[in-house]
Amino acid sequence: MDNTFVTWLIDEMEKRDWSNSILARKAGLVPSAVSQVISGDRSPGYKFCIKVARPLGLPPETVLRKAGLLPRLPTPREVSNSTIQDLVDIIRDLPEDSQRDLLEIALALYRRQDSG
């Protein structure tokens, strides 16, 4: 298994000062499931990633991509910045009117950049 996901998950837990048990409780998992993924004894599956996403405050697609269970979405300039992918995942989960609001904000920021 690629340790990239484990390293990422541990970093996310450390940011929140969470133990394996705390993440498991918040995600509705048994503590051994989190421990097995972190120790590398078990690969994170779809259900694990989806359950972990909610308490981390992340879209499930972000966690699934980190685990290598979804392909990376291509960007027009093939930017390697994960922030863009995170934004796409978040926007996808918003209602259509909120998506339009964000588009207007992005366009305003873009125009301000060009005029400055």
C-alpha cells in the first residue's frame, strides 16, 4: 500500500489533535479499523474514506483521491496544486445557486487581478 494516504491521514489527525479512537468515534468506525489502516495492515476502502471524510470536513472525493480510489481530475494547465482539486470537490457538493455565487466571486477576483 502507498504510505502517502497514511501520512496524509496522520497529518490531518494531528492538525486536530485527534487519536485513532477519536477519529473512529467521529467517523462511526471501530477503532481497530483506523488502527489497521494507519499501520498499513489494511488498505482504506471506499466506505472507510467516505466515513472519514465527514469528521475531517472534507468532500468524500478528496479523501477517495488521497487514497488512490478515484483518479485525479485533469486541470486545464495540469496544475499540481491540490488546492484546485479540493475546490472542485467542494463546489460540486454545493447547491447550484451557491455554485453560481462562487463563480461570480471568482470572476471578480480574476478581473481585479487583471486590472491591478
